[in-house]
Amino acid sequence: MCPVNCIHPTPDEPDFGTTDTLYVDPAVCIDCGACADACPVKAIVPADILRGDARNFIDINAQFYETPRDETVWSAPSFTHSMDTDGDPLRVAIVGSGPAASYTARHLLTTTTCDVAIFERLPIPGGLLREGVAPDHGSTKAMASAFRWVYAHPRTSTYFNVEVGKDISLAELRQRFHAVIYGVGARGANTIGFVGEQDPAVVHAGDVVGWYNGRPSEPGVEPFAMPLDKERVVVIGNGNVALDVARTLLAPVESLQTTDMPAGVLEQLRHSKVREVVVLGRRAPKFAAFTRPELLMLPETANCDVVIEDRPGIRDEIAELTEARHQVLASLPVVPIDLTAPPVPGRRIVLGFDTTIAQVVEGQVSLRRTQDAAAGDGMEPQEFTIGQANVVLANGFRVLPQPGLPYDEVTHRIPQQDGRVVDPGTGQPIGGVYVVGWTKRGAVGGLGKNRLDSESTVNALLEDANAGRLNKPTMGWLAFRRLVNGRTDVVSARRALHVLDREEKAGRKAGRPREKFVSTDELLAASRLLPRRDRTPIG
């Protein structure tokens, strides 16, 4: 993409898989703008327009090139697998419509002659981009528009509002398609196992993220709402999701009014009692899971104080940090914090380490210090009560079991090898069934990783196709359409994109990206209100 190779690390360099930032070499860059045009989230901007804390990225970028880099040793060229074009085109079903699933569909459409069918349990596409990215990350959310052409492509058929495993089975999909690829993400919540984990004061980050993003509620199910009735919220975990939750709970409501956060959530936040969010990691600072950009911008984006809880040895631990993303901690004040007392006046985010949840009893929260246990000196970890607080568990996500697929109850993963789902008993691939994205590798890695991952899974599929290892479908198109349409209201691409257009049109009137429909019933009703010229049935 860069004509002069000035963006590092590249996919061929060893730190590409672990970096949270790409760096532009100012000595090599010719300012052609190709990277800015290609970036789907508009993350590349001229240095002279950066303001506030964002200007720190100028120095960070320069520091990356202060140390001479080893000459890149290019790996052997690799090429996307081609497919034998004899006979009828392959028919591939993709389950899910989030980033990984959509990248997979895009790759199939642009590199093969496959016919693609997308199945999504909601009446609209988007997945994580719609209901998992924080509302104030508008540039990332805007990436969803890059996939619109995928859903409307002549070789794509769409089955929105169809849940695989409920409305139609994997076995039935295999009667129609040569291959089925699951890209449904990791929507399950990890558990910790402490006393009181089911207390009403304890909620999971996935539910909170869905709440402030307007995740559509199911018919007959009470929508989740984050409890905002207490001054203090304790977040267990210190990855980016934890910082997203903390920032969203404390950011001025006025700053969120220009996002796509639902109006009802804005109103709830307007009356929130939350003044302090304590973000806790059970281990030392060097194990913190956040990325550098998220923490670097936190004081500005949350518009509140961000401090580190003073503990014995914490200053030395921070001073000894060597990884670039953790060195951001050195810029934050370390202050004494009495968590057993009510929050101080004002609004602040407190970062604590070597501390975890002990128990919650009727809203009374107890924490446990883990530092002594980690040191191995035989001392019991210190436990103390901080009083009334709400607790958000941001300790990761797990892949949920999928009907018809094997599942490892220990690792909470679908057994796979190179994207091929395998029989755990024999270790042999189940012909024609694949996984991609978080469904494949667990809840790790961002959007860019999903793009590379989709190419890997598609290559495995094409290799199997050329070797004759795929499924042999027997069901015709008309029979399949009748089967699915007889079980649910199948929403076509035209109907789904019409809903998105309506949301965006309403948003423009309010000075926002979109005004979301927040229930499945609302989405279905809106999808049926097609303009007369758009009422032609589509496949």
C-alpha cells in the first residue's frame, strides 16, 4: 500500500503481530497520501492538525525511529490460493456479519468466483463494529460502510434475522453449501468464581458495552441497563474494554451527544451518580492489557482526572517498565487512595494493580490484594471492604458453543487447525466447516488481525476445494429459500441497508452519525418500510 515502504512494522517484521501502533518514517515518507486514502478508520492524519494529548503521538512516532532498525529480511513471497474454475462456482455460507465475517466475504468476492451467503441473527449487519466499538470511536465505527458493497454484491445472498442453530441447522446449511464459515465472535462472558458473582450489583462488560451501543433487545426480554445508582464503580480487568467502560461512564454527556449512543442511554448517564471508576488489574503494571493509544488519550477523552493508586513499590515498578505501551503509566500521577472511604469530590478514574475482587454481598464490595501472594512469602492476601459499589467484570470474553460444532469446555474454544474445524476425538478436519476471527482464535486481536485471519481461513478453504475435500451439497436454491422463509422473516440486504439509511438520515437531522433502533421489533418494522421503488424481492 505504501509505495516507499515507510510504514513499520510491516507484516514481515517480527513486532508486527504485537504492536498497537504503526509508525510512519518521516525521513522516507513522500507525503503521497496513499495510506490515508487506504485506511478504513481514518487513523492517519497530518501532524499539524493534532491537538491536546493527541500531539503526544508525534513524539511517540519519532521515538520509534531513534533506534536504528535492523534491515528487513523479507519472507518468501506468498500468494492467495487460486481455485479450479471448472464446474459450477463454490457456494460458501458465512455465519455472522461482523468484521471477521465481512472481511471473509470480501476476500471471497474479490479473489474467487464463489457465491457467498451471509447469515446473521440480527435484522442488520455489523456485529462488533455496531455493538462492540465504543460510541466515541466514530472513525472505527465508520469502517462498517466499507462492507456495504459486500452485502449488495450480485454474488452475495443475505439472510439477516436468521439464527444458525435455531432457525436453521448446520446440517441443513451443508445440504446447500460446499463450505460453511463461522465468524460469530466471542460473545460469552468469562467468569471469576467469587462469592456474590450473581449479585445484582455485578454486571459483565459485554452487557455494558451492548447497553451504551444500543444492542437490539429481543422480544419479551427486558433490556439491560447499567446500574448508575452508586458513586463508585469497580471495573475488574485493565484491557481496552475496561478503559472504554470507565471513559464512557465518566465522560461529559455533552461530549457523547454527537456519537451514535442511543438517546435513552444518554438520558440515563445524564442522571448518573457515578463519580469514580476504579480499574483494577490483579497483577503488576507490566501485565496490564491496555494499548498505548487508549491510555494515552484517556485523561482528555474522559475529561476527568486519571491517577494511579499508590501502593508499596508501585513507583519503582512503573519506573522499571520497558514496554512502550506501559511507559505511558509514568506520565500519570501516583496518589494515595483510600478505597474504604467515599469517593473524593470531582470525577476521576483510578488505576489499581495487584488487586482483585473478593466478594460482593448485597452490594457491599470486598477486594483482595494479590501482591503478597504473588511474592510467595506465605502471607495471606489482604482483604478489605470498600462499601457500596457497582462492579463491572471486564476480564475477557469466551467463544460460545455453536450447535452442531465440537466445543472444548476447558478452553472455551472450537477445536480448529488453520481455520478448519476438527474432530477433537480424531484431530481430523470436519470437511467444509471453518472458523474465522475471534471464533477461531479467541477474543484477542483487533480489526486488522481479523483481515489477515480471514485470508488465512479462505486460503485453507480453497486448498481443500482444489483437493476435493469439500462438502457435496444436494439442495437446490428454491428449496432452500422456501425452507428458511418458512421459519422466520428473512431480511434481505435491501431491507437491512434501508434500515441503516433510515438511522443515518435521522442522525443527520440531530447532528449525529445515526439514531439507532434499539429493539429487534423496531428493526424489523423499519425494514418493511421500503420505498415503493425498492420493494422488488431480492435473493
